[in-house]
Amino acid sequence: MGSRKSLTLILSLAFVLFILSGCQNQNKHDSTEIQDNQGESDNVAIKEIGYIYNFNTKDMNFDFDSIEWITVDNPDRIKDLKLDIDTDLTNGFYINNPETDTRNYSIRDNAVYEIIDWNNSDYGKPTKVSLDDFITHLDSFIDYTPPFWIVSEGDEVISISEQYTP
């Protein structure tokens, strides 16, 4: 029973850290590890941003293509990529994804789903939704799919949150 409480504590901590770091800058070269500081588990949760493809509700999995999310807070990467803040980061960010390199993830039964609800008064902040509402939202995109933050442990996703893109 103690290990179940520890796992619940770890997952709760990972979720809180995920929410608090919401728009934190991430890239393919630098994923965030969320470790259990209790020393009771070897689980490491990793947060990364990218595109979701082939979301399969029957097998509860999807393909994920990590991207590099660059903001004005990344002056070294802006310089490395020879980006111009005025033309390349007009909305405050730049997505660097020179090649599609997908990885397949399974989804935990109790995964958390968050989307940007454009009708919500908290404009631009993710709103927690059910799996069915998440699928409906994901299916609503035709020509463009926004990036999503995922938190995973191994090949298993514990949360998915849409990134606000103006």
C-alpha cells in the first residue's frame, strides 16, 4: 500500500510541476526530467513538446514528433539558428522542427487531458477535459494541429496539454 501512496504522490507532484511550468521553453535537445525526490521509486517523468499524430483510441496510443519551442528567453538558440526576433518570433515563439522523427507512446488509463478552450474566459490557458472531448478537439483541426506538451514515464503518457499558439 505504501508504494501505491508513493506513486500517487509522485504523479501528483509531476502534474503540479507540469502545470506550473506550462509555457516553459523546451526543445528536442533538453527535455525536462521530473524525478521522485523521495528515493522510493526509479520512475522519471519527462516533459516535452511536439505534435501528436495517429491518435488511436482503440489501442490508446499515438505517435509523437518532438519539436524545439524557442522564445525570446532563448537568446543562444536564436543566435545559433540565425533567427530574427522581429520576423521569426512575431508571436513570441518559433518552432524548430527540421525533420519529423516520431516515437510511439501508450496512454495511461487515468491520463490528464487539457485543451485550449477558445470560449473560456481564461483565454489561452489549458482547460482539463475528458478523453472524448480531447478527441473531438483533436479531430477539429484540419490544416494545422497545435503542439502539445506531454509528460511521460518511459513509453507511457500521463498527461497531454495543448500549447497556446496565438
